[in-house]
Amino acid sequence: MEAVITILALLFVAFVALGAYVTVKAVRAAKRGVERTVTQARRTVEDTTLRAKSYGQGGVAAELAQLRLKLRTSMRATQDALHAGVAEDASLSESIALFERLSAHGHELDDELKRLEREPDKSTVASRLPDLRERTERITHSAESLRWAARDRAQRFANDDLDMLSSQIDMEAGALRHWSEPAADAASGQTSPERTERTEPGKSWSMADDGTARPGAETAAEAGAADGGTAQQPQAITARDPHQQTYPWQKTTRPETTN
């Protein structure tokens, strides 16, 4: 009885631990989903605000907004391309490591541009715009190089796979056409030499219509000689002796008995 109670207690503890683990995993997954949604919404709001500033305002503020929008768009596109391609090509993991290092410089530049948007001294900001523009151009150029290299690599793999598939299909099509030639000849009424020599059992003729012997006759004769050995001579039909013929009304002779 104590063993049963111990087993039940262990099962209860195991179920409680399993339930707690599943609950924690579900809470963490929900939390990550909420954080992802919030981040996406914040990113959309910031991008919309930057577009509004770049088109609605002028001067230094508009140029800063354009630089931030260009930097964020390029970095986000490269990140999506690399993470989408690494699932099929493991060699992109090194490219992702390089992109992470580039992202650190990108985030630093984005934070600096964001601080300069709130800077009241516009003349100082304007004097720093050439350097900011050059840094933005270098970072976006590196990100685009990684992005297009990953896309070209994926396209090359797709082209190689397509070429191999096309060659296999051509070989299969050639094989199908090869095996379909006899069928096409039969449909057109033409027979090959091999089919002409072959005859069905019981359908060979010894003489052609014009009186010439055909191979079927010789083959049939040889087969008959091999199977039957020597041909049997026909036997003559002899008539019955009328004196030996009996009729139903005749009585059979009984043997004589001696006393």
C-alpha cells in the first residue's frame, strides 16, 4: 500500500512539474509574440514619421529623416534576406555574423541621427551632414553588397538545379521516343525486319502467293521433324467380314453339355 501511495505521489509531482514547464514555455512564447508585435508596430510608426518628416519638412531635419529612413530600410532588407536564406544555405551563417557587426555601426549611426533631430543648433548639425551622409552611404553599401551576394548565390543554385533537371528530362524524353518507335511503325503499317521474320504459331505458310517458298515453311517442317521424329505412314481402311458380323436378334450358341 505504501508503494502505491509513493508511486501516485511521484506521478502527481511529475504532472505538476510538467504543467509548470508547459505553462512557462507558453508564457514566454506569448511574451515573445507580444514583444515582436510591439516592435513591429513601433518600427512602422517610426518609418511613417520619418517619411512624413522627409516629405513635409525641409532643411536639415528633412535630410536627417531621409538618412535615417535609408539606413533603416537597407539594414532591414538585408537582415530579412540573410535570415531567409540561411535556412537553405548554411554557408550564410558567416555572412550573418558580418552583418551583426555591421548592424552595431548602423544602430550607432541611427541613434546619432535621432539625437541630432532634437538638436536646436541647426548650423552645427548642417556642418556635420557630409560626414553623416558618407557614413550612411558606406553602411548601406556594405549591407546591399551582402544582400545581393546572398540573392545571387541563391539564384545560382536555383539555375544549377534547373539545368540538371532539364538534362534529366531531356534524357527521359529521348528514352520515351526510342521505345515509341516500334509503336509508331506499327501504326503507319510498316514492320521491322525482326517482326517480318517472326510468325505466330499455326499461322505460317509454306508457299507464298507467287509460288516461292517462305522461311516459315522450312521452320515448320524442321520443327515437325524434330518433335515427331519419323512421320507415320497412313493405314489402309479394310471392310468388315460379313460372315463375322452379328446382329442383335441372333442368339449366341451355347456350349454343349455331356451327361
